[in-house]
Amino acid sequence: MVQVKKPEVAQAITKAAYELFKTHGYSGTRMPQIAKAAKVSAANIYVYFDSKLDILISVYQNWFSEQLAEIKQHVIGCKNHSDALYRLFIAIWKTLPAADGGFCGTLIEALSDRSNQDKYSKLLRAPTDKAIDQMLAHCLPSAPVEARQSISTMLIMAFDGYAVNFHLKNGQKADADEIKLLCDMILAAYPPQG
């Protein structure tokens, strides 16, 4: 008999996992801990998720899309392109790596485990790339698509570094003055028209 998946059970699992990942990281969280916190059997978790990484990806996708939506509201709400670009860089390199105690570092931790590399789908990054490109198009309307893609790649790759650095250096964040200098250089290369 096929077991019927209940949305509330999946939600209980992801909610419990989020709290455990946030507190103990990826390596420090075990499936039996998630099951106990979600009030389900360990075997029942596998009805909903294939692995601990699968749970983390589900949690992370929701968390990260909420973070990006909030960043987008702030960026789009800026009065000028310079402020919007600076706000975007501050959010991606300074605010986001520290959000929820550095939760984003949990995915980086999981993906650095060689046993997880075959389970990672490059499709996970597609919504992030799209959201950042939309924000960059708002900030840099004169920049060609190729330049925005390069800047987006730089933003994401450095974000990974800042997320790791947040953990390794006891909460150290990106320097706002360095971000401002970089934004000024980008704006000099692609000045807003009009």
C-alpha cells in the first residue's frame, strides 16, 4: 500500500530540521534528531525526503527565497541606482551571511562533504541567479547582460566566502567601505543613463 504524504508532516520535518541545522550545523545534525524533534519515526522521514541533504535543500530553498525577496524589496525601493547597488552588495555580502546565526553556511558545509557532491543539482542556483540578475538590471540599467552575469557570479562566489568566513572568524562580516569602493567602480564602468 502506498503511503499518503501529508503536507503537515513534511512541514514538521523541515521546521525541526531548520532549528537543528541552525543550532548544530549540517554535520552535527542527525536524522534521528530530526525525527524526534518532528515527532515522527526516523523511517517515516524517508517517505518524505531521500536524505539529510534533501531535507537541507528543501529548508534552504525556502529560507533563501524569502531572504532574496526581502532583499529585492529593499533594492527596488532605493531612490537611485547607486544606493540600490550598494544595498544589494551589503545584503548579499554582509547581511545574508550573518542571517539567522549564519544559517547559509550550513549548505556550504553540506556541499563541501564529498559524499554529497553527486546529489547536488545545479538547478538549485537557477532561481538565485535569476533574482540577482533582476536586481542588477534595476541597479545597472546600462550594463549589458554579459556584464550583469559576471557581476552576479562574483556576488555569489564571494557570498560563499563571506558565509564561510562568518563561521571561521567568529562573526566577521564584509567591510562596508570595501563594498562601497567596489560599487563605485562598477557604477563608473556602467553609469546609469538619464
